[in-house]
Amino acid sequence: MQIKESEDSYLQEVSQRKEIEKTLARQRLQIDKMRRQQCTLSDELQDSKKHNLMLEQRITQIKSAAKDHIEEITNYFIKQSCEESKKRQKIKMDLLSTLQRVSALY
């Protein structure tokens, strides 16, 4: 009777051990899969960070170029405005001079 109980106990322990080993093997597979996913996600994150940095640098370049163009356009229109103002002033002076000459004739 005692031998039979020992055998049953042994068989039960062997069965439990096999189940535990199966569970451990599944968990190891899950851990390996999670590690691969972590590596993939880490690589994707690095790629995203690099892409984000490139975009930020491009935005900075575009802003700088836009600022330069705005300055050029502003300076151009200021110059044009000054030239037009000078032309108007000359026309006024010419008109006044002509009016004075006409007035002097009468």
C-alpha cells in the first residue's frame, strides 16, 4: 500500500513537473516575443525621434528663410516708397515752380 502511494505521489509530481515545464516554456516564449516587440518598438521610437529632429531642423530652416525673404521684401518696398516719395516731392516742386512762373507772367 505504501509503495502504491509513493508511486502515485511520484507520478503526480512528475505530471506536475511536466505541466510546470510546459508553463515555463510558454512563458519563455512570451518573454522572447515581448523582448522582440520591445526591440522593434525601441527601433521605431529611435526612427521617430530622428525623423522629428529632421523635421524640426527643416522648420527652423524654413522660418529663417521666410524671415530673410520678409526682410528683403520689406526693404524693397521701403526703398520703393522712398523713391516714390522723392518723385512726388519733385513733381510738387516742379508744379510750384511752374505755378510761380505762370503767376509771374500775369
